[in-house]
Amino acid sequence: MKAAVITFPGSNADRDLVVAFEAGGAEVARVWHKDTELPEGTDIVGIPGGFSFGDYLRCGAIAARSPIIGSVLRHADRGGYVLGICNGFQVLTETGLLPGALMRNAGLKFISKMVDLNVTTAASAFTGGWQAEEVVRIPVAHHDGNYTVTEDQLAQLRDEDRVAFTYARNPNGSVGDIAGVLSANRRVLGMMPHPERAMVAGHGSVDGSVLFRALVGVMAPA
Amino acid sequence: MKARVHVMLKAGVLDPQGEAVRHALGTLGFEGVEGVRQGKVIEIDLAGDDKAGAEGQVKAMCEKLLANTVIEKYDIEIV
């Protein structure tokens, strides 16, 4: 399984994401935002956390228009997998690959802490290592994680079982306590919590490693 | 020629920053502040003097980058 992790100016969780994919058993290539093509044979694209372009204009807005994104959209369009974490989730909503937008936290403060998440669906390559309704511990670190969608979109996400994770205790005002959502084909996941920061005992939780192991084990070819 | 773009959250989208400003104004003793919405103003210097063409061009900029039309609306002023 081949993963490609994109680095933008201001990404800061790119190396952690590389290590997490490798721990799951993937072969990982690193890609610069100015590259125009993903490496041949890429199965999954990782869009990391951080503060791409200093969060200028809107979080993820400039990154979502960078040269590599055309190739990411074509990859997703032909059924390739994409995982966007934190700033990566913001980038995915800005590209339109996922619905909604991530706004300033309701309490206006940057939140960095371990949180309990409900795994809302086990029916995806990302969440297949868990049982639905299982509670997992994964840290968040964000200022703009307040997920917003229209009522119609929320109903659609729920009807199609596309809410991947919800917060056990909503830290940021997200609609429906949503922490992560899937695309219609269930191969694109955006999530605010950082599974790549819950990989080994020293992180305080190893629950994130379940996601990477499951993902590498079950990914269907694009 | 200059284009001025006003980007605001759409009606109905909660604006936590605007709310914080409203609270602060109340704390300072300003009475009767019923609501505050915070947005952005973006000024763009443009070559040429074709106002109609500029408006179309800036609209495309708004749709592609300057506003996130999922949550924001925009107004364009050519000055």
C-alpha cells in the first residue's frame, strides 16, 4: 500500500502522519505542495495537520488551491483514498471533497487535549478496526474545529451513515457533535482529532494506531 | 482601479467572534447593541479601467478563493 503525504508551508503534523502510515505498514512518499502529480501508484493521500499558509484568509483555503490539489481531486474522483486530519480536514472542505466548513471554536479558544470520541460507523476502511459505538481516545489541537453544515446536509450525512466520529463531550460547538465525516463513496475521511498522535503508549493513547492498521489492511484498489 | 470585496458570514451562520465582540461592547457600557457580525474587507488593485470586466473578474475571484460560499456571502464594489 502506497501513501503520499503532502507538505504545505506551515504543515506541522506531516512527519507524524508519515510515521503513522509506516507503522500501519504503508510505503510512504512525501509530496510538496508545488508538485503537480502524485507518485505513480498512490493508494492514499494524507493531508496533515498544521497551519498551512498561516491560516491566512480561511483555514485551509490557500492550501486547497495549491498546485498538487488538482492531482488529489483526480485521485479521489477515480476512487482513491484520502485522509485529512485537522488542517487537512479544513483543506478537504475547502476543496469541496467533503461538505460543510470548519469555523472558529464556539468558545473562541484554541483547544489542545485528549478527547473521547464515539466511532459512529465501522463501515469504512478508516474505522473498520472498531465496532460502531465504541469509544476511543484521540487528542484534538485546533482553533477552528467547529463543524458547520446545513440541516439538509446534516440529514444526508446521517442518512448515508457518513458521520465517522462524534465527540463524547462537544469541545468546539460542532453541529451534531461531529468530529469526522466521510465522502459519499466512504473513501475520503476528514477528522479534526489527531489519530497520528495516539500511536504509542507514550502518547497517552494507542487508539489512533487502530485506524492506520485497519486502513492499510483493507484498502481496496482505486 | 480598485475593487473592494466585503465578505460576511451568511445570515443564520453563528458567528462566535461577533458574539464575543458584542459581549465586550456590553462590558464597556455600550447599551442597546443587539448583535455584532464580523467580516472581512479585501481591497484589490486592478490594472485597466474596464469596470464591467473587472466586476466579472472579481466575482470569479470570490467564487474561487476569496469567499467560502458554503458559509459566506460577498459584495463587490468597484471604486
